[in-house]
Amino acid sequence: RVCNVNIGDETVQIVCGAPNARAGLVAPLAKVGAVLPGGFKIKQAKLRGVESQGMLCAAAELTISDDNEGLMELPSDAPIGLDIREYLALDDQIIELGLTPNRADCLSVRGVARDLSVAFDERLCEIETPAVDAAVTDELPISVEATAKCPRYLGRVIKNVDLSRPTPRYMRDRLERAGLRSIDAAVDVTNYVLLELGQPLHAFDLDQLTGGIVVRDCREGEVLTLLDGTEQVLQQGTLVIADHEKPLAMAGIMGGSGSGVTSTTSNLFLESAFFAPQLMAGRAREYGLHTDASHRYERGVDSQLQRQAMERATQLFLDVVGGEPGPVSEVQSESDLPINEAVLLRASQIEAVLGVPIESAEVERILIGLGFWVVGHDQGWLCTAPSWRFDMGLEVDLIEEIARVIGYDAIPARRIVGALNPIPVPETRRLMRQAKNELVARGYFEAVTFSFVAPELQASFDPDISPIALKNPISTDLAVMRTSLLPGLLKAVSHNASRQQSRIRLFETGLIFLPRGSGTEQISMLGAVVSGLRDVEGWSSEKVAADFYDLKGAVEGLLANLGDRLAFQPGVFPGLHDGQSASISIDGQVIGRIGTVHPAVCKAMGLPGNTAVAELLQSAVTQVAMPAYADISKYPETRRDLALIVDESVPSGDVLSVVEDSAGRLLTKLDLFDVYQGPGLEEGTKSLAIGLTFQDQSRTLDETEVSTAINQVLDSLREKLAIELRS
């Protein structure tokens, strides 16, 4: 459309495609040269060959609201030619507050004003909410079955409302500047009271309700279609507002579409309730929802606010859409309502914590201004927190309030004076730190992974354990508590390997979580992983892949002080290669596992094929072996090396055990220094090269003694393991 637009001092031609552009409409105009939000500059241009000298604007283009359906329509008496910023007061300041979860009382204008009145020592102008007299006798029966979850519920019938009436301009402006879109008069009034007082409200279409209101837990299999159009299968424990036939709303979260108000609604039932925050916490997230109501109820709404909010909303309904209110119906369980206990605040403790004394009059002004009930005490004051504060259970909480209002910058800085006595480090912690340092010295990096893992990945390593499932997982990949450190470490390896890291060595210390009856057992574990190259790339090093034995050497180094008490036994473990895995034990007690990751797991996770892992109890690492002292012999050692032909199925540990048992008391050192398989050996065999060192404390050994010991070793190996000397 080509529009001739009166802008006060002249008439300009504007080309406009908005569907509601019409003669007589009053709308905002951006003149040539104006810059709209987002940096869009208006220029004179031709549209389809027609000159356009500006742009008529939608509300969204001015960032007043998100309405982009057509031009923003202003009242017919709006002054032509006046700056739109002046007319709509757009140059006011909007302050966005980042509140911590304990300050839900400041999720309203009154809550913020209350705090500011104390900070600036100004009188708080309370919102007057006189009781609205009933014009009709209509009431809806209310029954609260779940009193612990809903200790207070108020309802009121309002008949003969006219929801075709528009929301007043002042109310729409304030809602939109607070980030809420104006919808209709009924929703706008409840949202207005929400922002003004902090009490969520909900309006039902009275004619859609059957019988009365019942506040109860949902029943198995109940389904509710919400106002946003989504259909939710209600989960056990979800509190609902229902009538005598069906659920109407998810309490404290969102109403249902079947009982919601529409433009044709003529009779309302207005709800104002208190829901226990500890029982509402996380409930909305279970359904993937987050609403203004759930945000407040989870953090805690003032348990004494419901009647005031009801009266305020009723008056606004009468002012905006008319109607005839009935009496307020209320059901409450006094024993289930929160009670704030008195806390002793000592004057001496204020100075001890803040470092400066605070005048008694100032302490009382601050606390009384914040709504506390303050009674004098011989040590200071007995203070009872107001109903809108759920976080004032300790003396230090009260001191923090005083410091916050005074201003931390107003408290002078003082040098801390006091004795700094060293605290002895527990032996177990020292040993754990020592173990970490040893791993770092071996080229390992410490990793910290999530305590939550994917169920499928967890099952790869502990298929027989049912892990503890999270009620509200961050994602499906983090849905259960870990029963092993290995899944998290391997995810870290996969992440690094996909980013061209050719040598990966990681370790982690942390808790695993095992279900035990109705509870959970937490066990401290140490996990490690090697993958990729054995050595750091360099001109003097070969590109040799790390393997099981590199990691086994690291574990042996950690537990070296245990000596012969440490043993590795071949074992079969889920997720690990059958022929390349072993249990780790101390004195026959299994304390961990070690092995090469199974090829199927490597393929599924995108791991290098030579990835090896180990996991053991932290308590094993922190065991202290009592040192045994012995004189160093002044007589020479005698060493003999043996190359043995062994069946490849025989573990080298078994071979060394037989050698040690049969060599006699003169054997002082035993080393396995080479393992060979390949040409020159029969298929299915391997060659083990071991070094035996003999020594006596009192004399030099002769050749006969050493040869006798060697023959005893060979006879035992031949008899017990069918091992022959390699020719």
C-alpha cells in the first residue's frame, strides 16, 4: 500500500506492506535518517518504483515486544508528531537482576523495593490491597489431599467477566518491559501480580470445571495437554490441580488447555496457592519445562502472600474486565506451613566476623527494614526471619545481611592477624599425592571426568551392575552414576585421539558409586590409561606403540613398596581383551584390574587399537610396607641368564614363581628381561629370558653352588611347567 502519512508538520509518502495499514491508523513512524534497534538506518528509497520517505513500524522492530504481525497500533488520541520515545517513555532504565536461588523474594518489584528501601533508608510504599467484598455467593468446593506439598490453597469465583476488553496500556507496557508478552486481560492480570508481588496465580474457565477442586498427586497413566499444546504423561509424584473428573493443571508449573480461559470465557475460578519448594524442586525439568511459576515455586514463595495476591488480582480483574467476585475459599494445613525459628545474633560475633563494630541502632534498622522480627537479648538480639526468607537459619546469615546492606566496600580492610599453625597432612593423603607425582613423572596427565556416564558405555565394563540412574540427567550420555573410572577416561582418550594427539597417558582419582541394598557405596579408585605412542616423538626415538606392559610397569612402580605381596593373575574382564588382561592382587586379595581394551570397544569409541587401562583401589596405593633393613654384602654377585622355551599360554608370572621357589636362599634378584616370539621357535611357544643373581652375606660363591641352584631351577621348570632350556 502507498500511504499518505501525517507526521505533524508535513505529510509524507510511505510504502507499507503491513496487513493492518489503513486510513485513520495511528502508528510509529521512523523518518529518513532514523536508526532502529540493531543499527538499521532508514533511508529514502523506491519500492516497486514508488518513492518511500520512511518506514511505519511494528512493535518488534522497535524491540518493544515480539509482536511482528503488523504495525504497532497506538491510541487514536496519541499526539501526532511527538517523539515515540517520549510518548511511550522508552528512555526509562531497565535493570536486569542476576539473582542467586536463595533470593526468590526479589523476583518481584516489591521484593526489590523492600531491599532498596533499607539500602537507601527510605520508607517502603506498600501496595494497598483491601479485601474485595463478595458480590455473589458462588463458591467452588476445595479439597487438598496432598497437604505436605500444598499447605495453603485459596480460590475465588469471579462471574460475568468480559475478556474482550483490552489490557490497559500501562499494564501492557510494564509487562513487556519486564520481558512478558501481553496475551489477554486474564493472563496479563495474573502476570502483573506475579511481577508486582511475586505470587504465581492461575485462572481457570469456571464453566469447564466439574464438581470442585482437588489438589492431589496424579494417578497412574493420567495424561494432560498443557497450555503450550504439549501432551504430558504425568509421572508418579507429580502434584496436579484436578476437578472431580480430570486433571486441570500441573501444580505450580503450567495449566491445562482444557480448562484455560479464552476470549469467550465469562466465569473465572482464580487460584492462589503455596507449594512446598523442596517438593517442587526439579519437577518441571522432569518434563523439559521451565515457567515463571515453576521458577518461583522451586526457590520458595512467601507462604503468607496468597490472600494479599488474591485480593490484588481480584481488584485488577474488576478494574480491567469487570465481573462479580464470590467469597475467598481457603484450605490450609498449619502444621505443614514453613516456620522460621528465632536465631540469636550476638553483637560480639558481628564484630568478630566483619572486623568492625556496628551500632546497635543500625543493626536493628537494617533487620527490621528487611522484615525481621527483632527482640532484644542480653548478648544481642533474637531475630526471626520473615516468611519470604527461607535462607536465614544461622547467625552468620544475619551478619551477611547486615554487611550486604552496609556495603562490603564500606567495611574497612584490615590485615589478618593470628597464629598460623601448620596442619599435619594425613599419611594416606601424602602417599596419594606421592603416587600422583610418580605418574606425572612417568608422563601421565591427571584428568577429571564427569561422575555421570552413558548407560551403554558403563555396561561395556560392568554389565552385571545396575548403575544408579539420575532423575534429571544433563543428557542421555550422562544418565547414570559411574561404577568405574574407565568409561570417563576412555571418553577423554577418544576426545584427544580425534584431535590428532599421538601419545596419550592419563590418570584419574575419584569415587565410583555402587548400589548396595537401599543405599549407595562410594569407593575411592585410581584409574589410568595409555594409548598411542610409547615415547614422545623426537629425532632419537622410534615410533613404537605403547602396550599393556607400559601400563603394568607404571602400576608396579606405584606399588613397588609392597614387594612380593603384589601379584598379577590372568583374568577375563568385560570390555578388556581376553588374552591381555589380569587381576591385580595384594596378599591374594584382588584390588584392581588391568588390560588392553577389547577391539570391539575400541572401534565403537574411536580409540587407538593399543589402548590399555588399569583401575585399582586407592587404599591399595596408600598402603605402607614396613621397611626391613639388611646389611649390604661385601662379596661379589654371580649372575646367570637363562633362555627358556615356554608354551605361549603359560604366564610369565608362573615361571618366575617356580624359579624363585626352587633357586634356594642364595637367589637375591630375579629379572625377566626379554620375551620373544617369531622365527626360530615352534608355533605356539615363546622364549623368556630371565636373569638370576646369586650372592651370600658371608663368603664368595663357587661355581658348583651356582650350577647346583641353576640345575634345581631347570628341573623344577621341566617338572611343573614342561619348560626346556633354549638351545
